[in-house]
Amino acid sequence: MNNFEKLGYLEDDFRIFHIIDRQKKEFNFHYHDFNKIIIFISGRVNYSIEGRSYELKPYDIVLVNAGEIHKPTILDNSAYERIIIYVSTQFLQKYSENDYNLNYCFERAKKEHSGVLRVPAVEKSKLYQVCLELEHSFSDQAFAKELYQKILFLEFMIQLNRTAIINNINYLDSVNENSKLLKIITYINEHLTEDITIDKIAEHFYLSRYYLMHYFKAETGYTIGNYITEKRLMLAKDLVRKGCTVTEACYQSGFKNYSTFSRAFKKVFNTLPKNAVIID
């Protein structure tokens, strides 16, 4: 894979899928420009998110923030069953107030450096029941279908965040952590808005430029240059949605040239930066 692979598109506030792969399947590293929730039901799967790997157990909840590179690794031919929910970052921002924040579970996942929430007996919980009802609603043609789906989804997100807030709920430690890759990814994200280059990263970690580029591509499937560009584009899109002008978003996200920024934005998001406020 020569470039980042952005998989899945979200034109609505949220979407839900119930997927079963009955044969072993290979997945590449990829990312989305929306948040992703996975309720893992069955199979033997390790899930990798930005340098950390988790050994999933039934009914683990995987939380992937927009822009995070990730992939499942299927370990055998057991049926891999999961419920996947795509949710617009812009939609979640609408429900962020002083007394509640539906994005809390994703924010805490970043803070805890963990993308997996393990909840005791979640299959018996109200959270899971609401999830199943939400899934069923997409095949239901009853009165006020779309409104009902939105109500169910909001209830699901409320239940998920209530679950994340409970102190005895575990955000899992990764079973396999690539410390070198994690340090590089962390460094990039902490200096994303600065004049960061491959040479500067290599110098910081006492690595040769060639080794760094080869290592990053081998471990993630992406070139380090594309990783930096795509992360900056995600940040720029978010800044525009929060009220920055396109020019402000360009330079505040680390780009030094507006024309380069505009071309890259259009290539990735299939629209001009000024339209970022209305795309997902």
C-alpha cells in the first residue's frame, strides 16, 4: 500500500453494521475521518490501534478515534462477528455541554492510551439491549423511523459514556506494545502543528532517515510523510468546523503553503477546504 487507505464513508450522523466473516480474512491498516465503535461478539482477533495491540474477548468494546490507524488481525478460521457503528465527529460535538459530553468515551480512550473497553456482562446490560434495538430499527419501516433511530442512538451513546465513567470499568492495557513506534507516533502528534520533517524526527530518535522511513512503512503500512499530511488535514477540517477560517486552519494545522494544503485537502476529502463545515 503506497498511500494511506481511508476506508468507509459517512454521509449521515451515524451508521450501524452487523458483520460476520466466516472465513479468515486479511485486513490492511486504515483510518476513517469519523469515530468508530466496535462491539466484538466472537472470533479470535487481535486489534491494533496506532502501535498498540489488544487481544479481544467477546463483548469487548473497541473505540477508534477519527484519524487513528488501525486494523484487526484474524488469528484463525473462527467466525469473526461484530457490530460496527460509525459516528460523525461533528454530530458528537453538537452534544458537548457543561453537564454532558457524548464524546467523553473517545476522549478518555485517548487519555488512557487504550482503545478497548472491557465491561463485565455487557451482553446483559441496557447498553447492549439498546444497541440491538438500534440495529433492528434500520430494518423497521414504522412511523417516525429516522427520529426513532436518532433517539435510540443518543440513548446508546449516553449508556456508553455512563459505562465509561464507572470507575471499575477497565480500559485495557495492550498485550503487545511497539514502544519505538508509539514514541514516534506520539512525537509526531505532539509536534504536528510545528515545522516537523522526516529529518527532524530521525534526528530526534537518533535514526537514519532511510531507516525511519522503512521502519514506519513496515510497521504501519503507511509512509511517514503521508501520515503527517493526513493527520494535519484531519486537524484542519476540525478547525474549520469549529469556526476558523480556511487560511487560519491551514497554518494552524502545520501547513506552510496554502496551495499545497488546498490540493491535499481536495484529494483526500473530495471537496475544497471551505466546504469542510458540511462534510463528514
